[in-house]
Amino acid sequence: MISSSVHVDTAVICELFDGLFRERFSTCLRGGGDEPLYTPAVDDKLAVITFRSDYVSSALHEVSHWCLAGVERRALQDYGYWYQEDRDAKAQRGFEAMEARPQALEWIFSLALGIRFVPSRDNFVVPASPYFDCEIPRQMMALVQGGLPARAQAFANRLSQGRDYLRLARDLAVNQLKAEFK
């Protein structure tokens, strides 16, 4: 059952994340940011994943980036990505190409948690492309079929509390992709 009315406390998500990854990966998850930001560990300080305000979707999205980032990217501020506000159509397509996989993983995390997923366009000037709407379920299917990265699997399992989120992800992706070809 996917619900948009389920209340999830972001403090609980932070506790789950920190319990899994704080010691082993020297990384913690924190809300309250004006904007999302990943700050790598330096010396004896932890790496910090900061998500926007106290939005569950922002927390899950930022964790998805962290779970997909390799060791080299996790050593860089914001994983070495650039952020461009007010993108034109070409820049928006580039954003969509880079964001489809993290958003697919965020969708899986949302399923594990039992909440509704809404893709983030992050640009209200340029309309979403059909590519983006189709690429997210394609990427989700690829993650399900290929297996989640280990950190993502551990986090999703902890969020799921026994929900069969991978079956849900597979079924949703199949249905979305079937609709694409109608």
C-alpha cells in the first residue's frame, strides 16, 4: 500500500541511516538545510548529507545520491556535481539524464518506506521531457534486475520493515514501461 498520507518523521530516517552508516562510512544524515548538500569527511569530522528542510523526499533523494556515489565522488563536495539554476531546455535534458538513476533509487526507497514517490523536476520553467518520465522506471527496473548497490540494499531493507519493496518496484516499473508503449 502506497500512501501520501503516511506521516514519516525525518528524525527516524536520520537515526536509521546513522545506525547503518555512521561508524562504517563516517557519514551522517541531517535535515534542516536551505538546500541539499553533501560535505565529505575531513580529518576526524564526519561526512554530512544535508537534506532540504525536513522533507522526507529530500532525505531519500540525497541518500540515493550517496548510495550511488563511489569512493572518489564521496570525497568531493556535493560529489563533484554542478548545480545550475534556471536551466534552458538543453541543460534541463542534461540534468534529467544525470538524475534518472538517483530518482529511480529514491522511488525504491519510497516503496520500502510505504510512501508515494513524485519525481523532482527541479525546474519549473522548462517542462519535463517524456524521456525523463520513461527513464526513471527504466532505471528502476535496471536496479531491481541488477541488484541494488550494497549500501542502498541495506538502507532499503531497514526502511521496509518487511515490505516486499523490490516486487513492488518491479511491478510498477513494468506497468509504467507497458504504458509507455501503448
